[in-house]
Amino acid sequence: MYKLIVRSKVREMFDQINSGNFQSMVDKLAPSFNYRLHGDHALGGRRTTRASMITWWNRVFDLFPGAQYEIHDILVNGWPWRTRIAVRALFYADLPNGERYENTVFEFLTLSWGKVIEVETVEDIQLLKRALAIVADAGNTDALAAPISDL
């Protein structure tokens, strides 16, 4: 029953992000957390503060307006004091040149008593960098910015 509830909460969190409300995800972060997206690019880096997470989410939606997550799998293991979650999703958005950007994203989360203490995001960085280059070519220089990182 616990795993079913967690899966439902994770799906609800992604639904909120899809509606543009990333603050619901930020509110689920523990006071001390580690959020990492692999790669040296505008969306890469390691964030450990709510302020940097808000800045990062704003950048995501600035670079990819209308972006959506299509959830394919949510796997849950563990108990409330240490819950491990794996999410496989399709992240997609329309690019300024008329193409559609699609990338399979793997999110690995760790929760402790309902709060997110760790997130690691893995995706095809070559696809992401190509999409960022298209966004930059259309005039959005944030696509070439350094990662938002607290470390």
C-alpha cells in the first residue's frame, strides 16, 4: 500500500510540473538535499538550495516553454525513512525551429519521511545539447549559460 501511495504522489508531482507549477516539487525537498542533472550544459549541475532549484526550473521553462513529462514507469522500493524511486519518462517540447525535442529521462529519487533528499537525472546529453544549440540559435543565450550549481 505504501508503494502505491508513493507512486501516486510522484505522478501527481509530475502532473503539477506539467501544468507549470514546479513549486510543488520544490516544496517536497528536504531542508538538506542534493539535486543533480549530469552534463556540462545550461541545465546541468548540482543544486542544494531552494533558491537555485527555483532558478533552475525557471531556466528549464524559459528554454523549453510548454515542456512536458510523459511518465512511463515509476518504481518504488523501501520504507518511509528511506524510499528509493526510479522514474522513466519522456521529456518533450517544441523547439523554435519547429522541431520537437524528445529525450528519455531517468530520475532517481531518494525520500526520507516524504521529503526528497536526493535526485539524480540521467538523459541523452547529446540530444539535450543539440536542442540547447537550436534554442541558442533562435536568440535565447541562456541556452549557452553555465550550469546552475551550488558546488
